[in-house]
Amino acid sequence: MTARDRLDHVLARLGVRRSGWRIRPGLYRLGEPGPESPVFVSANYTLSFDALRGALQGIDSYILVLDTFGINVWCAAGKGSFGTDELVSRIEQTRLADEVSTRTVIVPQLGATGVCAREVLRRTGFKVRFGPVRAVDIPAFLEAGEATEDMRRVTFNLKDRAVLIPVEGKIASPILAGLTLGAYLADGPVAAAGVGAAGVAGFAGFPLLMPWIPTEDFSTKGFLLGGAVGLAAAGAALLSGDGSAGQRAARAVSYVLALPAITSFIALNFTGSTTFTSPTGVKREMNRYIPVMAAMAASGILVNGARHLFGRKRG
Amino acid sequence: MASASNLNTLEYDPELCTRCGMCSIVCPHRVFASGNGAAARLIDPDSCMECGACALNCEPGAIKVDSDVGCASAMIMAALTRRKEATCCG
């Protein structure tokens, strides 16, 4: 099968959206490339490949797809599957040196976490040029012959964060559903609504509001956001006519204790989706705040359970 | 104050720099500046997220950084399963 066939194959697949997340690794032709055409390296993840393919419309070029097990460039580079060894072996396997006369491959900048440029040059004779972070900047990069500072910088704006909400929600929802059901059975609808709201605050509210919540750490931002939910739920419990004054107070206290822990834990996990947190910093934050979250959740559950000691509403 | 976004293990020795400029090309947070025939300069070390791209591409080994997978969930899994290295995303 020629590279041309493979391209047709992929185009057909892409016609049916999302039928496959993985692209077959190998060399693809875009348009009518010649021996002098640029060679772009990508991951075998549909969205990475599509972003590149879309940006290269009207540019005759080659795309060398590495086998990253369906993972995007940056994450795969962090793990090494988008890396020096895979790039070297893919250059050799596709006989790229016979296909093109140019001796340069353009690797997305974020691939540099896994690709050692001088090692690739030493082993294959191909020079690695690191292109812009975002594929959409490639035409301007080709035009100017170099990347501007902005093309080299990773951003994390409102839109970048908003697109993560469905993913974060999907990851959190099985556990949240269990917790919500547990809260409903053990306490009632207000507790269940509180747990659900604390979860939504974590996976949707936090990504949206992150830069404007006035603390430094993800966990404390989560405590503040979850605290607002906790206070609202506490207010609802106090105003409800359900149970004695003591029971209502115990409920209110338990919500203020337990609900922020839920939001905060989800917020802490969002560190894995950001573009700027360092593992050292995340570890420190985990060591500092996970015990606090656990203590808050446990004491919240204890206080809630203890409401039965206050006896039933009289008269 | 040190936090998840500005605490890091980045170390740079300008004495060893060969002025190739690779660090300032690969860094996604513009931690290094290079050019004008001078050794690379650390201009924003707090923004380092320990991705390791600079150290991997620094031939003389002037840059050192402990790079690792940065997801809290991966680290929690690593801690629970008592593995040394965190892995994520398949």
C-alpha cells in the first residue's frame, strides 16, 4: 500500500467523524508534494492529525505520523512515545530519505519534551526544526521562516479551559453519581443537591473561574468555590422545616465541612489538565491539602450522622 | 508564594552554555532568552512546568530539571500502588 492509498484511507475514515481515534502511523502525502516539500511530524491521534491537516490546506507537504498509541503530541512526548527512538525508527521504516531530498523534519514544539534534536540528526541525518506550538500558526511560520514568541508560548485561556469541562465532567461523574446517591439515602434531597452542585462547581465552575478565584493553590481555590456551595446548602438546610433545630444545625455544619472537600479534590485533579503546573508543585500541593480534604469530608460525615443524636422534632 | 504553578526543580549553569539557543526555542513558557551571542538567560524561572524539553535538548548539559508526569490523579495512583513513577493518559 502506498502512502497515497493510506491518505485516501484516512480521508475516508475522517469522512465518518470519530469512527477511529487512531491514525495508522506512517508517511502521508498532502496535496502534490515533491522531494523539496516540507515534512511535518505528528501523533497518531485523530485530533492532532486533523489540526495539522487542517492547517496545511493548500500546502503540498508530507506528514510523518508517529505511533503514540492514540495520544496527543504533548502528553505522548511527556511519556516518551512521541520521542527520539520512535521518530528515528519511523524515518527509517518509511524510507523518508528516499522519498524526499530535504533533510529536515518539522516537529511540533511541544514534541521537544520527548525529541532530542541532535540525537535524531546523529542517527538519521535529518535535522529537527521545532515548529510552532499550535498547528494553526504553521502557514505564518513557513512564510516567515521562523516562529514568533507568541507561536512558541503555550496559553490556557477561557476557551482552552472551557473545552475541558466535558472531559472533566465525564471523569468525575461516576464517583459523583455514587456520592449523590449516598447523600440522598443517608440524608435527603438537600444533601444530594449539595453534593451534585459541589461536583459541578469542581469540574465546570473551577475551570471557568480559575484565574479569578483569589488564592494561589488549586486546592484552596476549590475550598472557596466549594465553600460557597456548602454555605448555600447549609442555608437551605436551616430554612427547611425538616427536623429539629439541632438536626438542622448539624446538617448545615456537615455541608460546610464536607462539600468543599469534593470541589477541592476535583480542582486539585485539574492540575493534570493545565498547561503550566509542575510535578514538584503538584506533589507539594497534594501532600499539603489531601489530608485536609480527607479530614473535612470525614468530619462532615460524622457530624451529619450525629444529627440523629439530637432527637426528633417535637410537637 | 510557591505553588503548583511556580515551584520547580529547574537548575541552569550559564558557564556551560554553548549559545545554541535551543532552550529558548523549545520552552513553552519562555523561561529562557537567548541570542545576541550571549549565554542563554533565565528570564522567568517561576513559569517552568518541568516538562524537560530544554534539558533534553541542551547538548552541554547546562540545564537540569526533574521532569515527570504532572497529573495529580496519576500521582495518587502511583502513591496508592506504591510505584515510583507516575503514569497517565494510557
